[in-house]
Amino acid sequence: MVRPAFLALLPLLTLAPALPAQAQWIAAGRWGNETGFRYVQPGRWMVLEQGGRVEMSAEGDNHLGRLTLSCGAGDPRGRMMFNAYRGPGMAQSVLSPEQPGRETVTLIIDGQPFTGTFEYRPNDRYWLADGALTQDFLDALAGGVGMEMRDASGESVTRFRLTGTGAARAAIARLCGI
């Protein structure tokens, strides 16, 4: 017996392979645009290439936060942005956008730590790390199984599975040369 919920999702499933290149995160777990999207499980890394830039992004476990890595041909060291986070793990600054708060974050990929500093942008509610993409980090990401994000006190912020990172890594190498 076919369930009504499945029948309601069937049109969306047929649209999923035909998503436009401009697809992006439109809500927790949704990748595409308002007229055609697909559900994406946490830890599935999605790639967007447009306008001479590439970005790869995924949501953390239970859709807790989204990490986006991006770069362009003229910005080879790239940046990391962490947003859509509603958990208690990272301090949120009350400083103005001109004086963003800083948070030391460690990303641990299969036991290998990578530490960096994020600046909090309170008006936009995201953390940003410029110049954060190194070859060692991207190679570990592409070959890894899981990644944990920890805040300055060592507390877990969220975890990411690393599904699809190999293809995303190849796009960054091709466009940015990292």
C-alpha cells in the first residue's frame, strides 16, 4: 500500500535531479530554491559554483548549525562561515559589527585537530573566519568520515558527517588552486 505522504513527496523527488545551478540552502534540510528543492540529510556536503566562486556547505547533526567553506580564483585562502546555529555551544557577542567578538574553534576531523578564530557578526548572526582554507585541512576533510566542532572551552558545538566532501574538495582545487 502506498502511503499518502509518499505520494505528496513524489513530485519533489522527481524534481531533485533537475535542480538549477543556483541552488542553495533555503531552510534547514532543504537545498534548491523555493520552486524546486530536495531534502538533504545533515552531513551531506553540497557544492555551489557560480560567478567565479565555489562554496561547499553542510548542516551539522540534527540540523544544528551550517558550515560553509568558500573561495574564488582571486581569494585562494578562502573563508569559513558558521551560521544557522541555535545551540548553547558558542558565545554570542553583543559587540557592534565594527568590533565583532572572537571565538576560538577547533574542528577535529577523524582525530586530527584544526584550530582557528571566528569573528561573530551579530547583525547577521554568523561567525566568519577569513583565510581559513588550507590544503591540509581540505585534504583531511575530503578523506575524512566525521568532523566535530568544539568551542574555546572544548565543549562540542556540533558534529558533521563528511558525505560528499571529495567532490566538493575537487571543485575547490579546480577553481581556487588550493
